[in-house]
Amino acid sequence: MPATAVPPVERPSRAYAWYALGLLTVINLLNYLDRNVIFALFEPIKADLALSDTQLGWLGSAYVLVFSVAALPFGVMSDLRSRRAVIAFGVALWSLFTMLSGLVENYAQLFICRAAVGIGEAAFGAAAASLVADYFVKRGRAVAMGILSAGLVVGGGLGIWLGGVLGDAYGWRVAFMVVGAPGFVCALLAARLKDPTRILAPVAVRPNLSRMRDQGLSLLRQFFPTVAGLVLGGVLAAVLDFQFGADSRIDVAAFSIVALMGLAINILQWVRQIRAKQIDETPFGGDMTPAFEEMLGAARRVLRTPTLVYIFVGGALISFGMNGLVAWAPTFVSRELGISPADASDLLGWRLLVFGALGTLAGGFLADGLRARTEAGRIIAIALGMTVGGVLAFWLLTLRDASMFKPVFAAAVFFLTFYNGPIAAAIFDVVPARIGATVAGTYLLFIHLVGDAVALPLVGALSDSFGIDRAILILPAAGVLGGIIVGLAMRTVRQDMARVG
């Protein structure tokens, strides 16, 4: 064998693939636990820091906005660099800032900590999904994705339940510190994972951090107008909030205008580059990085693949509805059923955990079963779950009888979580493996930026004006519409899968 030849990659055994899936599922559980614990703590945080519902909504969006912007660059880094290094870095970062959330003294500090949690969790999502897709190439991919996504519902339910219990017993600050601590152990284990398709040396922390820093700076230059708009909008909103008070809407309007202006300038900048055929240069000088080329390739792939267009648009509406419901359900139940935040978390938490996990697994098995009969099997499972679950959720939010609320909530959660595994598997079915993490990162950026980043403060603002009972009804309606739009991909998925081969 010549000295320059690259030895073939030795694929891990089936048993090791299941170990890796188990570890990544546990990490995903912690991901959603740390993400969702704040929603169980909304009421005590509101009382302690004297906040409005709009400000509570922005605490959720602080995470979502940063997560959305960071997901795509981290997806690109995962395709170009070490996926396990990206995962280990992300887990350690989000765990650190979850713990620091318990030490804040004011709203601004908590906002910053939640935003930093979004950076860490953005590093995990696309890289983990890409690894699992490579561990389970065809047989059982939707089931594996469903198991990975079970961390979403189990962690989400556990975050709401544990947040309520810890917050009631020890206070909301202790709750943040307790749920953040286990992530550091998982970061060490993730750094030692075997990559199923790439030959990698053991993760060297300093060189990888240096490469990630350089890659991040290059990407920051390309996204500078968007990032600047978010930062300037946040600063302006904080100043206006201090000047006019928490009940004023001027801070929300100012943030939205400035942030959208930054995004519009960024888009115009890219259009100018492409039309002028200046793809090799950035507006700031120097060569365009391979990472940005990967992002352009992923964007072209999405626009040229009708199935992905349906999944992206429908997924954004599903994210709007589902993550909005998870965020505001504890507050809704506490206020509308007249129970304490701890009791509301107990009512919701374990049911979300149990029936969400069952629904996610059932959706994965249903999707793989239907997939054996038709290429549209995974699309059918998504549309079915969201339509049935969305109708049940709308009915649920009109109930005020706790005894009736509980079984309807369990049924709604079961169907609403069908989509978790199949939607990830459907994306990887219609894109080449080489850019899988980049497209997954693009998907996460789009659905969160267009979906729950809007839903959380919007419901808060509507709640301040009309009450939580009316504001929350827009969420299941969005979920049903999203399921219908994803269902349209039944007409295109066969042709798009054939292109990948």
C-alpha cells in the first residue's frame, strides 16, 4: 500500500452502534432537560425578578435565536471536522451556562446565560443526528432517530417535572445548578466515541478549539450583519425596557425591526456576491472558507429538493406549535386550573416524559413499517401524528376540569411526538451523506428562527394583552397546518430519494 493511501474505515460493530446511540440519547435528554427546565420556573423567576410575560417569552427566544444562528455553522464544522469534538464542546458549554443561570442577579444576566446555552446545544443537534444516520445506514434508521429523539420528550418532560420539584423545594437557582452538572461527564464520554465513517485521531482539545475558533471567525464575518442586528437590537431593547418599563411593547418592536434589518442586509450581501460571481471573496476580504461553500451547497440542495422544502416549511410551523406549547404549558396549567407551579409541573412532567417517549418510539416504528411498503411512509407518519395530535391539543386547551385534562393531555402528547424520528430520517433519506450534518443544521436554523423564536415572545405578548387562555390557542393550529404541509411531500419523496440513489 502506498504511503499516501488512506486506509479503509473500519465500521463499528452493531453493538457499538447501539452503545453510541444510547450515549447520544442520554446527552439529548440532558440537552432538552437543560433547555426546558426554565419553563417550569417561569412563575418563580417572574416573581423574583419582577418580569412580564413578554420578557419571559424573550428568555425562551434568547436561547432559540442563538441556537438557530449557530446550528448551521456547527453543522458545517461537523461535516468538515470532528463530529465528536463538536459534540463534546457543545455539551460542556451548555452545562456550564445552565449552572451559571442559577447565579444571576438580574434579567440581563439570565438572558445572556440562556443565549449561551443555545450556542452549546446548537453544536450537538446536527452532529449527533449525522452520527446516528451513519451508524444506522438503512435498516432501522427511523427507529434509531426515534430513539435519539426520545431524549427530546424524556428530557423535556423531565426538565418540566424536575424543575418544578427542585424549584419548589430549593428555589429556581438551585434547580439550574443541579440539572447542569451531569453534562460534564457526558462531554468526556462523547469525546471518546468512534466515528463510523471517518478516520480520526483521539480528540486533541487545544488544536480542535483553535480550528473551531478560526472557522467560527470566518463564519462570523459572513453572518456579521445578522449577528450585529441581533446584538444591537438586544441592546436597544434593554435600554428601552429600562426607560419605559416591562409593560411597554416598544422594546419588542425595536428588537424585531433592527434584527430583521440585519438579516435583510446579510441576504442582500450574499445576493450581490453571487450575481457578481464573487463567490471566492467575502465582503471583508480574503478567501471564502470551505465552510461557507458548504452552506451555499446545502442551501442549493434544499431549494432544489421539493421534499425538503415541504419539510422545512412544515417543520417551522410544527416547531412554532410544539415548542410554544412546551414553553407555556406549565404557566397555562398553573393559571387556568388554579394550581401551584410545582403541581402544574407534576401534572405535565411525567406524562410528557412517558407518553412523549412512547409516541416518539411508536412514530419511528410506524414510519419504518410504512416505509417498507411505500417511500412516503415516513411522511405519512408525520402528517398523521400532527393532525390527530393537533386536534386533541386544541380541545385540551379548552378544558378546565383537571380529571379530563390529564387523559386528553396524554393522548395529545402521544400523537404530537410521532414526528420526531421520521422527520429527521426523511431529511437524511433525500440528501447525500457528505452534507447530511450541514443540511440538518440548515433545517434547525430555519425551523427555530422562523418557528419557536417567534412563538415564545408572541404568545407572551398576546398573554399580556388578552390572557394566556386565548394566546395559547394559536399553537396547536400552527402544528396542524405544519403536519398538512409536510404531508404534501408524499407527492415528491420518491423522486427525491431516487436522485440520492
